[in-house]
Amino acid sequence: MTMALSPDHDWRRRVIERAKELDHEHRRRTRGLWQLPLGLALSLRFLRTAARQLVTAPHRSEPRQVEHPRPGQIAVTFVGHATVMLTTPLARVLTDPFLGDFFLGLRRAEAACLHSADADDVNLILISHAHRDRLDLASLRRLAGRAAVLVPPRCACLVEGLGFARVIELAPGQRFEYADVEVTAVAARHEGARGPFDSAWRGACGYIVRSAGANVYFAGGTAYFSGFEEIGRRLHPDVALLPVAGYQPTALRAINMSPIDAVQAFTDLGAKLLVPVGHGSFPLGYEPLDEPLRWLRQICADRGISGQLAVLGHGETCLVRAGEVESTSGIAFVPPHC
């Protein structure tokens, strides 16, 4: 006799099968690179990339001021690395601000692109976890003032004293409202310690930003995990800002996502538009800096979802409203209607 699976058991089996398929794709893609001892090929490539950037100044795009949009719209601007600016009619939100040119001795390939007037206008800052490329004290000092800062549990002590109007810790499931924005913290699969010598447990979060009738999901730093399906079912994100780099060697996928992980997360979320982040600035993994976007475009083309992919250059903006996304450069991204 065959025993029927419970809905919960069936859901867990689907997640396990997805994870196995993603692992298989990564092994297939990196098999040849790991034939040398200890992944020597990848190590040498990383060192070559880092050395080249030390003698090459970051490419700098001219920042353009982003006006507050009309009611019913959200402007999504890619500043660089994991920093994204969300501009609503009444507020300006900045995620994981990292505005400097160096991180732990690594030099940026692309400089952060944020207009000074927009930086002065930031009302709300979202910090996903305490890693130094996400919670950067120098960048936060440049933004300190009337803004409020949302941080995961056990991270407020790192930000207090910088001069912000408010510092609020949010655990997954908790909410915060400011002007026309409602922020909900959601779970993430990531290690949140400040560094290798930080013995304190610190949380890691993603955030759903709701405004103008649209939901924008900032995943922060995270690996692929079963929570994406739950986030999609409960909070219905329209736009998913998902990290796509830092996945080689394969062990890094315990805390980061590759392009194929991000596409699966996008599918689980049921979102209408995928905006990749966390790429193109620092060689945080052993993969080439331009590989994540090339691989992401290929996957989306193979799966017939290229129309749901919006790759924003540094400083580029797209406008989001119910059922429609259009870029300020005139390229239209129109995802399927709900």
C-alpha cells in the first residue's frame, strides 16, 4: 500500500530536489576547474583579478539625480554592489550602503554611483547583516543625520553613536512604517558575524519594501533556501533584488547565491521582475567579475524569461508601478500581469 504524502512533506521533498538539481549544475560547470590541486586554477584567477584592480582606478559613471516619482510609482536605482536606492513619492530608502572604493584591500572595478543630493535626501537605511561590505561604518557616517536605520537582531550596537535619528532592530516578521513605506523583515540564509573574530551571534535579514501598491524584495546576503517560497506566498513581491555573485569555490554557496540559484529563488518567489545585485564591484568569489551577468542572461534566455530580467548599470533607474516596469533610458521591461 502506498502512503499519501502530507502537503508539508511534499513541499519539503520539492525543496530538497531543487537543491540537488542546483548542486548538480554547479558541479557540472566547475568540474574542469577543480582538477588542479586545491582549486589552484580558481585561486590564481582571483589573485590576478585582485592585482589588476589595484593598479586600475574604478570606472566611474556620472550620477544622475533621481526625482521623487509620481504617486503610484517606485524608482529602483542600482548604486553598486548591494546598494540599491528605492525612491517613493515621500521617501528615499538605501540598502546596505557601501560607497567607498576599497574593501579589505580589494579595489572596486565600478565606483558607487549616487548623486550627492540623493544621498542627503535618504530617510531610511536597510542593513541586511553585519559583514563589512554591508554594514560599512564609513559609508554610514556619510549618510548620518535625519535617516532611520533598520538592522537585524544584535546589530544596533554597531550603528548607535553614528548620529542617526533612530536605530531599530527588526527580526524576521517584524515591521516598520515610515511615510508611504512599510518595511517587513524576512528570513535569510547567511552568516551574520562582523568578522572572523566576532564571537557574538548576529542576525541576517532580507526586507520587503511596500509602497505605491508594489512590493520590492531586497534579499540582502543569502544562499538559496526554502524560505523563498514562503516569502512569495505570504508577501507577494513584484520586484526581486537578488544577489548573483560570490559562488566559487562551491563552499561559498552555503551563504551566497549563484545566477542559477537566483533564478530558482525568483521562480519560488513568484515575482515579476528580477534585478541582480551584488555583482561587478569586488571579486568576492573566485569567478570572473563579468561571469555572473553572462551566466544569468544565458539562464534567463534558456528558460524564456529574459523579459523579466532587468540588468541595471551603476546609476541606472527603472520605474515600478502596478504590473509595469520601465527604465529611464527608454528600455521598457513589462513583466506579466498578476
